[in-house]
Amino acid sequence: MPDKRTTGREGEDHAAAVLRKEGYRILDTNFRSPFGEIDIIAEDSGCLVFVEVKRRRGRGFGTSLEAIDARKKMHIIRSAQVYLKKNRCVDRPIRFDVVGIDGDTVRVIRHAFGEEKG
């Protein structure tokens, strides 16, 4: 059985492929900040998009989307702020999307949380 890191990496690779098909341009992956990691940073229709990927093989711990709690969202938002400052793009419109992978089902949730700028 694959470990959690392998499962996560496979999920992120699959999510990136799905996002590309939907027109996203992948800019960065696995961006690390003191607050945590952002799985995928992409561009979609002129918007900078911070994407959290959650993958579940089974239903034992709930759906993938249920795994993103308020604490996780806050860490992603703070990490996004670090990315924006580091890359001098604080004036760009941004949004937070989630890709949930449950077995063979993939769902892309645009504007999943946070407030959109711009």
C-alpha cells in the first residue's frame, strides 16, 4: 500500500492534469511557507489561483473536501500572502480553488473559500 506522501503526490499530479485540461496554466507546485504548503499555484482567466488538492482512496475518513477545515484554510490563505509578497504580485486578483479526488471522481471547486481580490 502506498504511503501518504506518494498518494498525495499522485493526487497532485492528477489534479494538475485536470486543471490544465480546464485551461489553467500551472505556475508552481508545492510552495512552502512558514504556515504550510500550497499544492498548486496556477493562472486562470487572469486570476492567480491557489489550489488545495485532497485525495481519499476510501470513505473511512469522509470525503476529500471534508478534510479541508477552517484551520487548513487559514494556513493556505497565509501561505498565499507569503507567495504574493515574495513574488511582488500583491495587486493581482486571486482566488482559492480546491480539487477533491475521491476514488475515480474528481471535482474542481472554484472560489472554494476566502475572499476574492480585484
